[in-house]
Amino acid sequence: MSGLVLKGVSREFGTVKAVNDVDLEVPNGRFVCLLGPSGCGKTTLLRMIAGLDVPTAGTISIDDEDITRQPTHKRNLGMVFQSLALFPHLTVGGNIAYALRIRGLSKEEQARRVEELLALVHLPGYADRPVAKLSGGQRQRVAIARALAVSPRLFLLDEPLSALDAKLREAMQVELRQLQQQLGITTIVVTHDQREAMTMADTVIVMQGGEIRQAASPVEIYRKPADTFVADFIGSTNLIDIARDGDRAVLLGRPAALTLPYGVSKATLSVRPEDVELTAPSSDLPEAKVTFVRDLGGAIEFFLDAGGTQVVAVTSPRARPEVAIGDRVGIRLDPTRSVVLTR
């Protein structure tokens, strides 16, 4: 099979399983984000793909070639580390050309390739600039150019934007995605930033405890999470208990138009705050008390107490309902915009 394929990949450190029996397929040309909390195994998985760590079990292949124990320098990969790891004693051009020089390219070929890459990352004319004189965003671009210098078949990045300020980080997310689309190179990024993953990736892989909890498009991850961990980790959501009462599902003390799987007596409803509608109190709807209102400029958040269960609703300023702290409201949840989770 073409592309990157991992089969049963595990990595143990003593009694700790950092990565546990991971199966993964990344077709050529895809942009994938490994997403999860600290310690979930995403960086260890990336290091095994890069050849910086060896799996305890399983195989890794690229385009049907087994690279599980192949040395890093023979894998033809480009990698950007979290620290960037630029050579401080070299110029911008010297950093980018380093791998080219090792491979024996002539000075003319090195110079041509450096100028191509500097134009690609929007730093034309920077070849002779000392690395120490660059801004954080410029150093980031140099690290990307250096990783792309050898035309790698895989482009790997380990939390490459974590040291940038928020505004520059968002700009670099867009630039990195556009660059990947322009080159068509298979790219894998490790991040703990959900917004970053949702912005850049074709496929988001959510990890926890060394295992993949869900691998899907950003929209599917957000709208159809596989379990409560994914639902809670990606963006904001309301996780509301559902109980079975005979043939009916009960939600917030009221019968709900929801179907529980056969044999399931308890489940959880995941409903995004933007899908919670506030109405006038009604006997047909769950009722709640407004406990807090937060105006975020582009959105208004309403915190509600529904019989001991906190529910958060979000509206735009234009659609803001006329309610205040202490008011009682009805809560309408759209079943078609909610997900019933059994784990």
C-alpha cells in the first residue's frame, strides 16, 4: 500500500506503554495532526516514524518499504523539532544548505536550492542573515526550509509553533497548510492545540494513554466524536447523562426524543454549546437557571444550572436572548446536532 502504514506499533519504557498497538494508514499527500494531552504518546509515535526511536513491537512502512529498523538518515525524511535546532554559528543559507552539502551537491546547486526555498517560505534575500538576528517567525520559516531542502518523502513536525505568540502562531498555521498544499508532501504534525489541528489537518488523530481514540476529518471529530474523551477534548461540549426509563430516554429529568442502543441503560449526550437554544420556560422542555453570562465580543456564553447539571449555551451578539443572571429559561437540544455516547 502506498503511503505511511503502521501495524501493531508499540513502544514500552520499562513497565510503561508509551504507545500501545497502534494501527495507522496515512495516504500520500495527506496532512495529519497527532493530537492529545501531554503524555498521550504522540511525540513517541512521531519519533518512531522518524527513526529516532525503535518500536518494541510492530512494523512501519513507507510505500510498501519496511523502515521499522532503518536508520534515520536513510529514510529521506524532513523534520522540524520543537526547539527548531538551528545551527547558531551558521547563516540562514548555511542552515538550509547543510544537508545538501553533506549529500555532495555543488555550491552552485546549493545556492540555487537555498534561494528556491527562501522564496517558498517568504524570506527572499535572507541567505546571508545570521540566525541570531531573526525573529521567532523567521526562525520557524528557516527550520521549515531546512527540513524541505532534500525533498523529503515525509515532513514531520513536533509542536513547531508552540513558542510563537498567539497571533503569529495562527498566521503560521495558515502558511504551513498552504505550503503543504502547494508541495503536496505528506505531513505529520504533533500538537496539543485543538485549534491548530482543526485549522491545518486533513485528518486529526486523537490519542490518549498511548492509543488512538479516533482518526477522522476535523469536522467528523467535532460533530461525531467516538467517545466522551474525544468529545470533551475537542473544543467545548456539554456532556449530559442519559438514563433509560422503559422504552424512553430521560434527559435532564424530561423524556427526550433520543434512541439508546439496545441493552444500554445509561449513556452520555454530547451537545455543543452553539447547539443549545434558550427559550421561555415550558412544561415540554428541561428548565434551568442562568448562573453566569460571559460576553466574549464575538460570542455570548450562558452558564446554566439544570437541576444540578451545568449546561453552557453560546450565541452570537445579534442572536442574544434577553435573559440575565437569575432568570429561568427553557433548554431546547436538537437531537440531530447531538451525539449519544456509550463510552
